[in-house]
Amino acid sequence: MVSYKQLGLVNTREMFAKAVAGGYAIPAFNFNNMEQLQAIIQASAETKSPVILQVSKGARKYANATLLRYMAEGAVEYAKELGWEKPQIVLHLDHGDTFETCKSCIDSGFSSVMIDGSSLPYEENIALTKKVVEYAHQFDVTVEAELGVLAGVEDEVSAAESHYTKPEEVIDFATRSGCDSLAISIGTSHGAYKFTPEQCTRDPKTGKLVPPPLAFSVLHEVEAKLPGFPIVLHGSSSVPQEEVDTINAHGGKLPDAVGIPEEQLREAAKSAVCKINIDSDSRLAMTAAIRKHFDENPGHFDPRQYLTPARDNMKKMYMHKIVNVLGSNGKAE
Ligand SMILES: [Zn+2]
């Protein structure tokens, strides 16, 4: 058993309370390799932003659970080396599917876990979440739960259709499960194809898809029922069109990839939404830089040659999100 406190990590309790009160949101960036982690830590250290390092079950499988845990420990030390005296870094399990997965993460140094019982019947979701909460709270680990179903594909999580969270259920769910934060469904979705062309309108000038707006009415109803309670948005990449265009201009094929417009995320960050999950934008930033590099430098084969611009491009994206979308810069001085 390793406590996250020994690793220099923090749980989400205090940072969420501050974020809700301060009208900003904490970035939750997924990672599964060294370059992503370096870029996240560099961006967070430079902007002094609290940050949530997110690991999905698929990422644990890809990178190895032991290695990822030590990478997070290394991230804290790296942040200090970069001049961030008191780094506020959370290591969080994204979409934990069973009690056992959550327990294994808690036992190996995670400071926060998500138990995703959203596909279960309501009462079973409460029972499973409660079981995880009871275990996690013994070690001061915070727990995110989910109510409502998000569409799209994210590692091993997938659903064809989304179902908005029912505001009338949130008080009962939060009270009985004891969760520390709640992911709700208001129209965001996983992956780089968040909406089908049929769900969108098309900008006549650019030919690009314009996605339907998020269901802010649901969010506001949830906020009214649970004042000050930390709300989480999954699937909140914006799918920057310049990255998609770069990918497509250099041999890629991502037709009609579309995300959540940043102005809507900015609005959400000012509300009780205190954690915004971003994964696809990092994948796109990395892929765009690598494709461009290979196209322009066909003779290169040293991974450092193409991973350096990839890392720089991800860092730029992370800093942009922190400063211009979430407003978390300077909140962890
Ligand atoms: Zn998710």
C-alpha cells in the first residue's frame, strides 16, 4: 500500500472547492506516455495551475500500471525542478469500471478515482459508488461518480447514445452515494467525432460543421439542486480545426471531426463545473505535429526529432486551455 501523500500528490477536495467558489475549472488531462506528461507538467508549472493527471484503464494497460504510478511521482519532482514550489497535482483514475480497479489504484498511490456506474441501473450505480467511496475515504482519496450517459468512444468506454442527467436525481444520488464530485451529461461526448454531420449545421463560408449547443439548462438545474457541489464535464475537447487541417494536409484522414466550442467551455468553467476533461485535443496536437514533421523531413528516424515538435505543440495547447479557457492559471502559486 502506497499513500499518494508519500508521493507528493493531493486529492481534489480543496482545489474543487476553490474552483467552484472562484468561477474557474481545473484541467484534467489524460496521459499515457512520457511526452504527454512532460508537456502537461511544463504547462502547469509555467502557469502555476493545479492539474489532474488522468489515467484510463486503457492507459494503465498500455503503459503499465506500475510505470504510470512512478511517472506521476516523478512528475511532482519534475514540477519542483521547474520552479513550481508547491505543485498541486492529482493522479486520477478515469472511468474506473469496478470496485477492484478503483481499489488497486487507491492502493498504488492514486489520490482520486472515478467509478463509472453510469451504464448500470440507478440503484446499482449508487451501491457501487458507495462501496468505492467507503473504501477511498479511509485513505482520504476523493471519488468522482457519473450520472447520465455520454456518447462516443474513449478507450474502453463507449455508448451509441447519450442520455442527459436528470436533475431530479442528483440530490438523492450525491447524498446516498457520498461521492465528492459528479460527472453529468449535458451534450458533451468522447472522442474526436462528438457529433454526426446530421446533428450539426454547416458554416456556409468554411464548410465546417457547427455543433449543437450544450444543454446549459440541465447544468443550471443541477447547480440549483446541489449548490456548490463540484460538477465534472467529460468529453470536452474542442477538436481545433487548425490541427485537423494540418493532419489532413499531411496525409491524414479525419473528415468532419468536431468538438465542443471553447466559448461554451469557458461559460461552463464559470459555473459549478470545476473539472473539465481533455484528451482528444492532446492526441490531435501530437498527431498533427508528427505528420507535418514526417512530411517535411522524410529522412528523419530519431524519435526525438519528431517527438520534440509534438511535445511542444501539446504544451502550447495545454497552456492555451489553462489560460484562455479554464482560467486556472495562477491558482496554485
Ligand atoms: Zn470520460
